[in-house]
Amino acid sequence: MRKLLFVILIPFLGIAQDFTANGIKYTVTSSRTPFTVKVARNAGFTGVAEIPETVAYNSKNYAVTAIGGFAFEYCDTLTSVTIPNSVTTIEEYAFTSCTGLTAITIPDSVTSIEEGGFILCSALTSIILPKALTTIGKHAFQECTNLRSVTIPNSVTSIGFSAFKSCTSLTSVTIPNSVTSIGFSAFKSCTSLTSVTIPNSVTSIGLSAFKSCTSLTSVTIPNSVTAIGEFAFGECTNLNLVNCYITTPLIIDGSVFLDVRISKARLNVPVGAEIAYEAARVWNRFKTISGSLLSNHSFAIESALKIYPNPVSEILNIALQEDIQLEKVNFYNTLGQLIKTTNHSEINVSSFAKGNYFVEIMTNQGKVTKTIIIQ
């Protein structure tokens, strides 16, 4: 019986073994071909972590395929990490509270960043997510309070619960056309975020998705959206422009725009839809409802256009895709008064009084209205 038990256990003896190579701990995940390991828990790790594609152990070369759960948790003096192209997964809470980590390059081999992967990395300022990434887990970048910009690749289909919650320095985020759902509290309390264009692939905007984004001045909602969760834009106290491409007004809860002064805000809707919105609960509370949007065509132009920086103090730039030509730009104050007209893509606004303005951008393919803050 003892001999039989020993024979049964032999295949498992190589599994879950920990070892250290060049100061980094690893766990064996496969002791058979292909030999693989993941980065194990490295409590108290300091300095630079250079993780190779392969490590040698017991005369065999093991491919490093994952950064394991809690691998560098609370390593507050970890300053830099090199992640190899062999890694496909960053597991749960791998870099939790690595408060000394200012930048990280995630290779295109990574397809999943799991729950809390970079939560509380308060010194992280920017991140380019890999092209193969499909999943941004819940809490993945929550409370990365110095994160200023994020580029989400076209491979991502969903943005998880509280994925970027309380990223208080985040001023811009590009959400690609591959995303179909924006999760509960995904961008809640991103207090520096000024504008959001939700792509025409999104069908649901989750509960509190953008709640308490107090610098948010404009939102674009595509006609693909079929559900907007409670408090989705609640407490966005500076929101003054909503471009909604949905022809038939959605039935929404009053909390969607809780504590938003929509009685002083502007709602742009598709041509011919203004009467329906004027009769629709919650939507009818907007000060101005204008049927000026030309369905998907206008939305495509809006997606192909970018204005920056926002907020702005001197030079405002308008960037267009190659097939779109700028014809005219009109600036309006919040009273609807025309302040300036130009046909330039670089515009000096330093003479404008501080505050919010509507920018009407006319092109050879249609027009788009944006909101800017001059400070």
C-alpha cells in the first residue's frame, strides 16, 4: 500500500515547489513539458525586479507565464518591474500598494489583469495596456491616485467593477469600440476626468459608473446603449452637456443625474427626437433640448475628433483623422452667446474668462459639439 501511494504521488512532486532565482521567488506550475512557473509571493522586495522569460531550476528551463497572486503586495520600495513577453496573466492583487512604482510596461502577451492587479499603486502616472488584453478585472487600478492617462486597447470587451475608481488624477481615457459594458463604479470618483465619449459598442453603463466625477463637463452616449444604471452620472456637479444619440429616450431612474444641475445643462439628441425627450421623465429636466445630432454618422465624426488639453489655459488643439477636414470652430459661453469663430486647429484662448464653454466644430463630414474648461 505504501509503495502504491508513493507511485501515485510521483507525478505531483514537482508541482507547487518554490525556489529563488536572482533574488526573485517562483512557484512551479508545471513540472512537465512545457515547464512553467509563476512569480511567487515576494514579501518585502525592494528596488528593481527584472523578471526573465525563463529561469533555470533543477537543470531545467522554466517559462515564466504569470505574475502570481499577491506577488509584490505592499512592496512599497519596489521602484521598477520588467515583465517578460512570456507572461499572459497578472493575477489578483499582484502589485497591491506598490507605492514606489511610477511606471510599468506590460507586454502585449498579457491577456488578463485580474482583480486588484495594481490597486493602490499611488505613484503610477501612466500606463499603456497590452494589445491582447481582453479583461480588466475589478479594482484593477483602483486608487492609483497619480494615474493621469490610460489607453485601453481594442481587444478589451469589459471594464470591471471599480476598475479605475478613485483615480483622482485621471484626465482622459480612451474607451475602444470593442467594449460592450462599463461596470459598476468603473470610473467613480475620477475627479479630474473632464469628458467621456462612450463608444458605439457599449450596451450598458453600470450603476455609479461615473458617479462623483466632479470635473466631468460633457458626456457622449451612443445609440447602442440599452441600459443606464442608477447614479451612473450622479454627483457630476459640473456636467453641462450631454450628447445622446439614442432616438427613443431610455427609461432611467432619477438618480442617474442625481445632484447634477441639469436644469442648467444642454441635451443634444438626434434630429426629430426632441419632442420625445421633452416628454420623457428625467430627460425633460434639461434646460435646453436640441435635436441636432445626425445619428451614427455624427457619432463617427465625434469618435474621430479630439480636443486637448482640457482644461486649457492658452492653446487649444483640435486633432482630426486624415479623412476629416476642419471648416469652422465656434465658441459659445454657457448663455449660448457666440464668443469666437475661427478655422484654425490651434486656437489661443488665453483671453477668455475662466469657465466652461461649448465648442462647435464644423467639418466636411458634419459637426460636433464639445465642452471645454478654461482656467
